[in-house]
Amino acid sequence: MNQYVLIGAAILLFLSVLGSKVSDRFGVPALLLFLLLGMLAGADGPGGIYFDDPVLAQFVGIVALVLILFSGGLETEWRYVRPVLKEGLLLSTLGVGITAVVVGLFARLFLHFSLLEGLLLGSIVSSTDAAAVFSVLRSKGISLAGKLKPLLELESGSNDPMAIFLTVGMIQLITQPDLSPASLMQLFALQMPIGALLGYGIGRISLFLINHIKLGYEGLYPALTLSIVFLAFGLTNIIGGSGFLAVYLVGIVLGHHDFIHKRSLLRFHSGLAWLMQITMFLTLGLLVFPSRLISVTGVGLLTAGCLIFVARPLGVFLSLLPSTLHWREKTLISWVGLRGAAPIILATFPLLSGISGADLIFNMVFFIVLTSVLLQGTSIPLVARWLQVDAPIAHQRTYPLEFNPMAGMKSELKEFVVPSDPRVVGKAIVELKLPTDFLVILIARNDEFLIPTGGTVLRDGDTLLVLTDKDSYEEVQRRFGTSESKGNNKLTSA
């Protein structure tokens, strides 16, 4: 029997990986394909797999979400996120709260929900998924200009804790009538600071531990970071903080610094995050019964319309009133508020709490997510171009070598693009009198790689791969008038 389970899981995983090619080719969000594959494999589909275990689905979803948040934090570049920190935090807290309230009031006034049930529904669908946004843009060969990309990355990584807090809070108010809303505010004032402090503290301790533990095998470092992730989540939750926020901050702290085997660990956690996304969406797709979605089509479309065209825009524009962002940028942020896995995972919470109407809420949330992904996900490139906030995707060159920074090493591997400057173009490397700590180890010219010597003559547009410390790199930039943006510290190795 076990071999059939393994074969079935392998087939679903294989089809999901192939489905990512469809996503890249046609710009359809991968999460939609994973969900549809799970639904086809379920009891109402040709696969015929009967799965109706919300406890297991919630457990799988939470574990997956923890690992995805950590990977997202690990890949977040702090120097890009820092300028939009205020806007990102406003969107992930105030923006989420406004979205939840507007949807809740809509459900109360037009769908005959009670106020608390409406707010519960609004809380569940209040968080966004930027991964789907960027996969669509990447498949279309465009990116977002200015602060939009880092802002959306920060918002999507940090707004899940707020949505989880609101969802759990609404469930407590429904199941415990004697509980006052003021107690939830006290809980929020406790959870978020504890999660932030523990996340930062565990991140700093983890950085020291990874750099000084000196394990005998490189393959043990992924196991070490996994233990750190789950420890951070569990310990923070036990103490009374937000474990999801703590995990995300641990990833940000580690990603902001160099540590042993950083590149291999980034690849490991990126691959693990993809595996978790596939597993999570397949599980959630299996959990839903498509035949039950038909009955919620009307209320689902109405609620999705309220969320997309009213609640999300209000949440964005009101929370960003102090911001200097242009209205075009705010409009784009409003439109790309795709719902992803988090709302479906949160929709299992009422099921396990025994709340009346929990099945209706779960089916509505699933329908809203599908509608959001289909309508918003497929139209993002058109909207970005219409609002004139799109930008071409910067080409990231892949190099046939790898550099792993070690503790105590000040040098790092960076790119330096040769400027259109007669002081550089047509000159041999030795003639430039570069600093001693500025070592050119490879030259990328068109589609070729050259191993340099002192006599190698540089051409306009050559990209130099250099091993250098920060001071030497900045000195060369000043001498030849290049900007900081020309240097890229996130290099891809073949």
C-alpha cells in the first residue's frame, strides 16, 4: 500500500513541477495550477482521492507557511527594503485591518452574516501573496519600477502575522462571548513586540552559531537552519508572541549578513519553499470539494468584488496617506493584492473550532482565492503597463564559479560594469592601477567568460567579477564615476 502512496505523491509532484512551465509560458500563477491539480486529484475529480481531514491540512499548511516565510525573509535584501519600511509596515498592519473591516461590514450588510462572522471572513482573506505576482511578471519579462517591488515583497512577507492574529481573535470572540475586544488589543500589543524581539534575537544568535559551530559536513547546515526555524516558531508561540513574525525576522537578520555556506543554504531553502508551496496547495486542493463551490458562486463573486474593488483599495490608500507614493503606484499596489495560500489555511481554523457556518466560510474563501488569482493574476502585466509603473527585468548573469564567505573574511564577490569612459575602455587592467584588494577574477563579455591577466584590454559594457572589500570597491566606483546600483552582490552560480 505504501508504494502506491509514494507513486501517487511522486506523480502529483512531477505534474506540479511541469505545471510551473505552463506558468512561465502563459503567465498563469503557479499556485492556481497547483490548486487545480489538487482538485482534479480529489474526490470530485478523476483522481478520486477522498481527503477530508482539516487537522492534517492545517498542520501541513502551517509548517509550509513557516518555511516559506523564512525563505522569503532570507532572500529579502534589507538595503532595498529599508527605504520602504514605513509603508510596508503600514500596509501589513493598518492596511490589513481596514481590508478585514470593510469585507466584514459588507458580509454583515449584504450577506446576512453576523458582525463577528463577517469580520472573521474579512480577517481570513486580508493577507496577500506577492510570490504569485512576481511569477506572473517574470513570465511576461517585466518588473515593477521604483519602490514597488521591495514594498510588495515586504508587505506580503509581513502581513500574514496580522491576518493570523485577527482570525484567531475573531474566533475567540465568537466562541467566548464573555471576552471583550479590548483584551484582543492587549494581546496584539503583546504578540507583535514579543515576536519581533525574539525573531531579531534568535536571528543574531543563529548567525553567531552558524559561523562558529564548524560542523564537519556541509550537508548538516541545512538541518541546523531547519532546527532554528522550528525552534523560533515554537518557542515564540509558547511565550505568547507571533511565531510567524519571528520566523520571518530570523530570515531577514540572517539574509542581511554573510555566513558560512550562505549560497548553498539560500538554494536549499528556496527549493524547500517551492516544495512546501506545491505540497500545501495540493493538500488544500484535495481538501476542497469542487461540487460544493457551486452553491457559493453568487456570494463568493460578490465578496471577491468587494475585496478587489473596494476593501483592498481602501486599505491601501488610507494606510498610505502619509506616503509620498504616486497615485499610480498606490493603484498598482491595490490591484496586485492577490490572495494565496494563507487565506485557505486560515479558513481551516473555523472548521476546527466548531463555529457554525465554518463550511460556508471555507468554501467562500477558496472561491475568493480562485477568483482573485484568475482576475488579478492574469491582468497584472496589462495594469502595470497601463499605469506606466512597469520596468524591464534586469538580467542576472550566471557565473561558472561560487564564492562562500567565511567568518572574519571582509572580501566579497561583486560585479563591476565597465563604464563608457576613455579612462577605462581600451585600457589594460594593469594600466588602471586598481587597489590591491580589488582582484579581477573573471570577465563576462557578451555570452563569453574570459580569464583576465594584467594585459587584458577592457571593452565598454564588460562585466568584471571582482573579489574585493567594501572600501576598495567604493574607491573604484568614485574614481570611474559608476553608481552603487551597478554593483550587484547577489550573484548566481552555475
